[in-house]
Amino acid sequence: MDTIWEALLRLFGEYGASKTSLTLIDYCAEKRFAIIRVAHTEVDKIRAALASITKIATEPAAIHVLAVSGTLRALRKKIK
């Protein structure tokens, strides 16, 4: 989450990052995925921030969006 916040702040500043309402819902280290909640009007900003991430801590990384949904129930169906 720290890496995502840093990317948001770097791209959109504090005001832009605060409008996203970014929240971590679920994280699985074994499967290497996370579910995050954002304001529906800010999805494009989050996608841009995620695409700009090239490393987490000191390790090279790439983040990919698997699915976007309006509800958590529908999202969990999509990713299974």
C-alpha cells in the first residue's frame, strides 16, 4: 500500500491522491494478489499509478489489474 500511495502522490499530488478513497480490502501473499477499493470516479488514476510502479522496496515489480467491479461479490466471482 505504501508503494501505491507513493505512486499516487508522485503523479497526482496530495489532493488527487486523497480523492481516490484508496482502501486495502484483502491481501494474499501466497497468491500474490490484493483487492483494493477506490472511488469509481478515480479508477483511471489508480490504474495509472499502478502502471507507474516498477519496484516495491528494492525488488523489481510489475502490478497488473486482473479485474474491476462495482461490488466485492462480483469481483470475487471474476477472479476465481
